[in-house]
Amino acid sequence: MNNILNQTMMKLAQATPEQCADVLALLEGRCQLKSATQEKESAWNPGTLFTYNDMVKMTRLSRMTIRRQVDDGKLKAYSPTGGRILFKEADVKAWWEKYASTPINTEGGVA
């Protein structure tokens, strides 16, 4: 048990602020872990993560326009593994309300 706790503490010490916030949300019961199977079955629910391709399809904006919004700090993006860029649904909806007057449709996207 001590070994697991030590490993966990080491990982938390190296985590980004976003990763720490996600862990805190999990510990406080504001979110739940999902298995890969559950994630595939319910890919479009609150708390969903979107890729750049998902964002292009939903917003009908170019990838470059979305990238500029990220670079300008107007849209939050996350890279939990240091590679693939992802967007949290709540952040996308909040950004879209400021960016455009038309509602964004996050239903029925591509998994």
C-alpha cells in the first residue's frame, strides 16, 4: 500500500495544473472514471473531450481559426499525454457563447 501511495504522490508532483484539477474533481466526486468500453458507448455526454477534427465539424471553423483561439488564450485546450490536443465540452460551450451568437451542437459527433 505504501508503494502505491508513493507512486501516486510522485505522479501528482509531476502533473500539470489541469491534471491536478482533474484529480481533485475525481476525489471530490464531481466526475467519474470510465472504462474504455464505457467511453466508446457514451462518447457524447457532459464532460466529453473533443479533438481538433470534432471542433472543425461542430463549429464549421477552420482548424487554423480554432488554433488561433487556443493560442490567444480564448479557448482552453488540454494535452493530458503531452501529445494529442483535446477540448473539454464545458470549455467549448463557454467559448462558443462568447465567440458566436449561434448555439453550438455537440450532439451526435464522431467518436
